[in-house]
Amino acid sequence: MKRIGFIDARRMAGFKLEGTVALTGVNIPISDTATPSSGNMRGIHINYTQSGVKTGTAVINPLSIAVTISADVPYIFPFDITVEASADKVHTMIAPINVYLKDVGNNCQHAAVALFGREITNVGIASDSFLWMRNHGAVEATAFLKSTGKATYLIDFGAQDMVVPLSDGSDSVNCSHKLRVRMPDGSTRYFHLFTD
């Protein structure tokens, strides 16, 4: 059987980006002219079937990107996605990143659709956060966050130490806890959480 688009990993080991202009190590042009009424159109598809038992702290990464920075770089986006739609074409939804978690069984300790980890020594000079949402356009967004479906809590702080953003409430307003937020002018304000 002929393999179409087969890439030999041994031949990819020597790619280098050298010079003073912007370069692309591997470019895969894909032209989709298919007209089906269902199914997924996939430019690159990884079918990873895991059956070998892993123990201890073993991790599987069907798609892994490792970036080591050793020189000044203005912006670093190891995983960059841009979607541009033709004007006035019909779309039910556009989401550059779509993550879907299906049934994980009854023996999973922690289940999360997305996990953001952080282990740094110094915080950002201008700002420092786990998630940054920015509206680049002039058109006002309906909301920065939208949720649908059922959930027990809006936020679950768990048992970890949340002393800084979450603290005991104030007797003056009769609340049990308060959430600390920073305003655009740099001042600190609180969301008060009341008990039933």
C-alpha cells in the first residue's frame, strides 16, 4: 500500500532555521475542496492507541513540543493558531482551540478539560497570570467567559492554599470569604461571598 504524505522522522532530525529573515522549517500546504455533509476534515491526524501499562509518574504525550530559549525573543508562542474566515460565510461556531474530554471511567482522581501548570522563579515584570484574555478588535465582546451545561460550582478552590486571592470574610458585611481582585487603576477590591 502506498503511503501518501509519509514523513520519515530520521530525515526530519536535521532541520535548521538559520539567517536573518523569518523562516519556516516544515511547511505543509493543505487545500480542502471536499464537500461532505458530515465528518471531520483533518489536515494532520494522530491516532494514538495506548495499551501498555504505565506506572509511577509516567506520562503519555501524543503531541509534544519542547522549546528551549537561550537568546532574547520578543514573543514566544510555542503553539500558535490563527483562524481567518471569509466574510459573510455561514458558520455555526468558530473556536481556534477545541478540546473535548470523553468518558474517563470511575477510577480517575482528577479530570480536567484543560490543565495549566506553572513553575517559575520570577514573576512577569508588567503582569503575571495563568490565563490572559485580550480583545484586540474594536468590537465589544459579549463576555470574556461563557459557560453552558451543568456544574456543581462556578469555581472550586479545592484544598490547596488560596490565602492570597481567597481570604476570610469581613464581619462588617457578614460574608464568609472574599475574593481579591485588582482594578485597572491598580487598587484592590473584593468579591464578597455570603453563606446561605
